Amino acid sequence: MKKLLSIIFITLITSTNAYSLSEDKLIELTSKARTNAAAGLIYDYCAGEEEIKVRGIKVSLEILYSKRCKCAIKAGKAKNRAAVGLIADQCGL
């Protein structure tokens, strides 16, 4: 059983390719921002994030985003520019 799980795990690792986020996915992330400042942060810090391709299907997992991108997304939930600035300062953006 352990050998079978190892084979499945190795197969998944070797069959995946990483690509940067597509423009559509990046626009989708920025459209959720409540302010223009937050949208700019999301666009800047999430543009280089990777999207994994498993057997021809692109999978975007927010769990795998970098700390800076997650912080920019968190700033996107703020309702005003001052709150965006506070969140960005706390994260070091």
C-alpha cells in the first residue's frame, strides 16, 4: 500500500507543469477588490504567481499563493484606501 501511494505521489509531481497566472485569472482577482489602490496591489503582487497544470487542466490554488499575494488579496477586502494602506503596511508591501 505504501509503495502504491508513493507511485501515485511521484506520478502527480512529475506530471504537473507550472505557468504564471493567466490574464483572465488576474483580472478576476483584481475585480474583487473594493478600491483602485487594492486592485493595483493585487495586480502587482499576484502577477507572477504560478498556476499548476495537471493533466492538461489548469488549477489555481489560493493556498499556494505567496505571502505578498495573499496580503494584497486581504487588502482588496478593505472598504477604503486608509484601510488598504494599513493592511499593506502591516504586511510590508
